[in-house]
Amino acid sequence: GNSVTQMEGPVTLSEEAFLTINCTYTATGYPSFFWYVQYPGEGLQLLLKATKADDKGSNKGFEATYRKETTSFHLEKGSVQVSDSAVYFCALRDTGANSKLTFGKGITLSVRP
Amino acid sequence: GAGVSQTPSNKVTEKGKYVELRCDPISGHTALYWYRQSLGQGPEFLIYFQGTGAADDSGLPNDRFFAVRPEGSVSTLKIQRTERGDSAVYLCASSPGTSGENIQYFGAGTRLSVL
């Protein structure tokens, strides 16, 4: 079956540092990819998505490119802020718009002032 | 409502008891999903409804778990004879259910604690 692997956390960075959160996957068919974020005390929110190979999703300064050759969807941000402190989840959706999401374990990011 | 609403936000019960968790999806969304998130893990799929019918229930762990969506809107997840291992955050998500991007929008979850 499909699976998503995220790098081990937690991650602590200073403000304005560069962020990379690794996400790799195994999947059949033509999945779509998502990064969800969970801020303290809140529910999961969609951060960005990519629906086909080589697509780049971007939002709020975050970017991720769906790379089929390396089976990855790594999340990056050039300069993190304290307000980016949250838990980040990588997820894939099976072929088919109504399919379930398969999530990674999530990683906690803390950004120091 | 503006988003997916889940009630209660917290539920404490004793081992062996029956519980019901409610999900009110975004108005007009025909697809509804239940996930379970254990501590330190990502959400795991339980069941998906398209309209009133369960289109995929492959994630339900055993027959103590059951979910309904009788009118194609509100859904209830029912857990019989609860066990301590059922303690988790239960998440509900809804999506438009049509072709295209069909993004899943999540509620804040119900935290279930089985003592």
C-alpha cells in the first residue's frame, strides 16, 4: 500500500533560517501531494499541494515540488518566522479525487526569535 | 457553518462504554472522511462517505467501530465497548466531492480518552 515517510523531528531553528522538511513516499498510480500544517490549538489546515509530477506548490513563502524520480515532496522555506512554529504533515492522495489521504507522522517545528 | 464542526471537543469515558462522535461538514460538501490520530502519529484513515453511503470503510479497525451519515450531511462515528487503545483524536474532514482539486477540510477533532 501507499506510505509517506517524514524526517525525524523535532526541528528547532532561529528566525530567518532556511527550512527543509523531507518527505518521501511509496505509491502506485498517479497520486497527488499535500502539506498540511497544525498550529497550536488548531485543526489541520492545507498549506500547499501538487497534483502531478514536477508541479510546484507554494503558499506563505513555503514551496514543495513533486519529484517522481526521487519519490519526494520536500517542504522548503527561505526564511522562517516565529509564527511558523507548528506541526507539519506530508500527505498523499490516491489516484481519484475522492480518495483517502495517507499521512506521514508529522514533524514539530519550533522557531526561536 | 463556515468550517467542519466536531462535537464534543473532548470526551472522557470508561472502558467498555459506548460513545458517539459527531461531525458537521461544510455545507454542500458531499464527501466526508473520518481519521484517527494517535499521539505522535499522523492521521490514519477510517472511513469515507459519498452522500449517504460508505464508499470506503477499509480503515475501520474492527467491528466495534461504525459510522453513519443518514441524510448525507451530519455523520456520527460510533464506538462500542471502548478500549484504552481507542484513546486518540478523531478527525473529520469534508470535501466538495466533485472532480477537480477536491481539497479535504478538517475539523478541530474530538479528543477521546478511555480510562
